[in-house]
Amino acid sequence: FNTILNAGRKELGIPDDGDLTGHTFVSSGLGGMSGAQPKAANIAGAVGIFAEVDKSRIETRHSQGWVDVVCEDLDEVFRLAQEKLDAKESISIAYWGNIVDLLEAAVERKFNIDLLSDQTSCHNVYDGGYCPVGLTFQKRTEMLHHDRDMFCEMVDASLHRHYRAIKTLTERGTYFFDYGNSFMKAMYDAGIK
């Protein structure tokens, strides 16, 4: 909560007594520490969208009341987010899908993202902490055990697409920050200098 609120104050000009009403916070990951992201968005008054490939993580956060809505359709994700932005209401949306698909769709639709981060397990990127775009969570797990070399190639290719989407969004005014999950190091290790 304090991290995203202060990012808003620093980068979006939110006053000290204000919150993130009318602003978006987008990230990925709903397991472990990352599961707090949607609750933080709600407390801060933001419209939060969080991509997660492991449906069991989404179900846990939804049953805990830490995620308001679960969607697997990007049209519905963006429609609902825009509706709440226009109404100046907070919501946390779990998108069951890959963050790369979500960000590329935001780029294509010119959907405004104010604050953007990532909480996938990029400290463990080649051992399943990051799911390459185009793979289901189950297929990712299979590839880890049966075709690790191809899996690692897919991770690198996915990180490149992820980077390009972030770069486009930041050029349009999005503030992106690495929240200590080794995301920037994973990008560098994938060949993005």
C-alpha cells in the first residue's frame, strides 16, 4: 500500500492527503508476497489489474477477499477497469492469463496504465518462477521436466516481448518499477541491455 501510494505521490503528483482514485496499478503474480498487491490497490483507491497464470493462486486470493473479480477475457478486464475508472471507484481484477498478453493488449488498445510493476518470481526465472507467454501453467510445468532448454529459450523470448510492452507503455507515461523480485536482472540475463 505505501509503495504504490508513494509511487503515485512521487510520479503522478498525488497530494499528500490524496489516494490513487482514478488511477491504475497493473502488475503480475498473486502467490506469496505478491498476493498483497490487489488488497493494496483497494486500500489505495486504485483500479488494480493483476495477471496470474496459476488459477489456484487466483482462487486463493479471491476466496480470501483480496481480489474482487476474476476474469480470463481481456475485453472484460479492460471494460470493467474503464467503468470503475470513470466512476472513480476502486476494484482489484485478477486476470487469469499471462502478463505479456495483458500488457500487449493494453498497448494495442491504448489503455492508460499509471503505475506498473511485476511480482513474478524472477529470482528463479529459469526454474519456473516466470511463465513464458503462450504456455499454460500446466504446460510450463511439463516443459520444466521434459524440455528445459526449450523452456529457457521461451523465457528469454517472453522477457523480450515483456520488455517491449513496458518500453512502449513508459514512453506513453506509465511509471514502471521493479519491486525487488530481480525482474530487471532477469531482463538483463535474457540479453536486454
